[in-house]
Amino acid sequence: MTTEHSGSGDVARSMELLWGTGERPSRGPRPGLTLDRIVTAAVAVADAEGIGAVSMRRVAAELGVGTMSLYRYVPGKGELLDLMLDKIVELDAVAFPGPEAGWRAVLETVARGIWQLHHRHPWLLQIDQTRPLLGPNSLDGLEFTLRGLSGLALPDREKMQMLMTVEGYVAGAARTGLNSAMAEKRTGMSNEAWWKTQLPVLTRAMESGRYPYLARLAENTFTFDPDDDTEGDAAFELGLGRLLDGFATYIDRHGG
């Protein structure tokens, strides 16, 4: 469920802070306190307690300073969130291969990097980034990706659409497993218990003859456990491979 939106604060101020073009604190900043420390502390709070726990007061407590000290560096939570989204890209940066590695290796690196990013920062799935603010770390990642795809004889627009498709797939795959874990935590009921509760009714439905194709499914069809990291990674890799196979077919036909 989306709870926050990128760009919800003063967009111009967020961009100034992201790119270091804004004014520095002028009213006696606290010794040792920096914008980077504030953002890093906010990410730590979100990782440990969820994005809903992040507030100027909570981050100030994490740093052991007064809340008003933070406002000398960042106007509010909206701008802080924009900085956090760029910061996690820096914290979990991956090594991008060059064009010589081939487009597939590049997109695999991007996909696995985003996969890990979502698992290290589960709150990321609760952020609507329909209008993203592009900071230096985000643009660095995009630059390296496009450098890796530069050997493709496809229009720039199609390269970008390929990248967006990969990002959408990864986010969806990550959401399945992470939402499952959050549901168990929220309800106190395991996934196994959840399905066992439904089993008597579903068994009668299968025996009714109304659902012949469902009834003929192999017994292990639904044995996938989204809470098992090994199974989750395997399912992710299976889907990623088939997605890139489709791209390969398209590139062979249209891009060389």
C-alpha cells in the first residue's frame, strides 16, 4: 500500500539539497550534524521501523539532537524522503558492466540490484515514485545503464521502455514476497495456516466438477513459499530470464 509520494515537499528545495546548490545552514548548525548524517539516520529508521515511523522528531531522537536542529538542514519530511530515495541508491550501489558485456548482462545487473534494494529497504514499495526526483546517485545509475545499452541498435525511447519494463517486473516480484511477510506479521497467522483455513471449502469446490482445469493441476503447483528467500530468488530469476528472452527475440528482429 502506498503511503508516501516522492516530490511531496518543495521540489525546488529538494533538488537544491540533492545537488548541493542550495544555501548552507546559517544559524549556528550543531557541531557534527550534517545533511548526510540526517538522511542516513532517516534511512536507518525506515529500515528498522517502516516509513511510517520516519518523522523529523524521530530522526532527531535517533541523532540525539533537538528537532529544530534538523530544520536548519532540511525543510520537512517531504524533502527528507526525496533525499532518502537517492541515498539508498548510493548505499547499495552495484558495479555496472560496460557495453562489451552485452545488453543482457547489463539488464540482469540492473534487475538484481533493484531486487536487493527492495529487500534491504522494504519501505521502498510504499513510495509512489510516479514523479521521481532525479538526484546525482539516481542519475549515475541511469547513466551507467544507458552506457551498457549503447551497443543496441534500437531507438533511445525503446531502450528506456525496456528498462522501465524490467523495473516494473522487479518491483512486482518483490512486492509479492514482502507483502506476504508483512501480512504474517500484521495478522499473526502464517501463510500455511491461512491456506489450511480455506482448504475444506476449496476441496469441496474442486470435487464439485465446476473447476475441471483447476482440479487437474499437479499437487506441487502451489507449493511455492514466498517467505522462503531461496524460493523467492529462484522464482525471480525464472521470470527475469523469460523476460530477457523476450527482449532477445525483439532485438534480433528489430535491433540487431
